[in-house]
Amino acid sequence: MIRSILMTTLALALGASCSAQKGGWIKLFNGKDLKDWDIKITGHALNDNNGNTFRVKDGALAVSYENYDAFNDQYGHIFHKKKFSAYLLVMEYRFVGDQVKGGPGWATRNSGAMIHSQSAASMGKDQDFPISIEVQLLGGLGHGKRSTANLCTPGTNVVMDGKLITAHCVDSKSETYDGDRWVRAEVLVLGDSIVKHIVEGDTVLTYNKPQIGGGNVSHADPKLQQNGRLLSEGYIALQSESHPVEYRKVDLFDLAPYMKDKKKLAKKIEELQKRKK
């Protein structure tokens, strides 16, 4: 009887694991809870989810400010607990509602996904942004052009066309997405070599050699600021920058097993880029 129970439990566990990683895909956000994530908000201790900023709402991972009187520079990030090096990250996001009182003008309909990031636990209590590469997500303002899947570099630099880029942000060539429509953004990351930002199937920005350097991070541990060190792996985090945003999908295909065979890697990337989900 005991053996039967153990075998049943093992089968269920294996089934859950296969469901989470079916076909090589991993659901970073499971649509139910935030148990696989760590939270760090400026001025607050690790996993103090101040004001219930990060929550699950109608099956989406929501960034909300309903319990805030004012923003007060409380920049936040929610980090998946697992570190990754080579992958295709797929997100479907939308901006909703109004910006919280006190949010900076530049943060209107502004959020982002941090890749190759330091861990939540390594951030200082008063640190505003993790040392990372940011895939900046912007919503249209109802007038003019405003691209999304841009590049921002808190505590980092990248190389484009053989040149070191030290500007904090670089715009992509994406379309503008107004309103509260869902937008599909993907990030192809191959260690410390190439990174591609993809929006609705179109590659809108490409760079390589992500590395530590530059500024735009406050109160970080100086030991982590090793200028010039290439970033080949790190954590994935989603931002809270004062405007409500929702993610109905945060999935990842782990490409690390293919990195030692260039032909298999190229074939798998081609398959992923042709795939419609």
C-alpha cells in the first residue's frame, strides 16, 4: 500500500514537471501564484511585497498600485528564482489604467524585463535597479511614435556593430502600440554573444557582448560593479515603475542544451522562430 502511494506520488510529480517543461518550454509564470519568484522593492526588505504590488489577477501577473498613496521612488522588480544563460523568452503584456501619483513622467506606460540580472538577494535595501540588461517595454501615448522592446542598461553596456554602446537607452525599430491591447515581445539570448529583441514576430533590435559598466544604478554593492565583465547568465525580472501592467504569458525555451552544437542550435532557433503559439 505504501509503495503504491509512493509510486502514485512520484508519477504525479513527474507529470507536473513534464507539464511545466513540455517540449522544452518552461512556464516561468504559472497563471496561479508567484511561488517561483522573489520580490525586491526599493526601500523594502527582500520579499516584502509592499502594497501587494505584484499579484495574480484573472490569471495574469499584475503590477498594481491600488494600495499606494504615492509612488515615492519605490521601484520594484520580481525575479524568477532560476538563473538562465541561453533561451528564448516570450512575454505577452499590456498596460492598463493610470500611472500612480508621484510616478515620473518618463515612466508613463513604461515597464520592462531585466535579463542577465543580478539576484534579488544581492540587491541593497535602497538599490533602485538591478545590474542587468533591460528590455524596455513601452505603451503608446495616443500620439506620435513610441517604440517598444528598446534597450536600457542599468549598470551595463553592450556592443553594437563592433562598437561599445554606453548610452543608457537605445530605441528599437518596432511599431507603436497604443491602448490596452496585448503585445507579444520575445528575447533571444545566447549567453554573452548575441541578444535579439523581437516584437510580434519582427526582430527590432540586435546587440552582443552584454557587460557590466556604466551608471544608472544607485546603492549597488561595489563588489558587483566589475566593469567590462561579460554577462553570460543571470536572472530574469519584471519591473514595477509606477504604471500598472499585466503579463498573461511569461514562457521560456531553454537553449542551453543546444549551445555546444551550432547546427542543432541554429535548427532549433529556426524552429522556434517559425512557431506560432
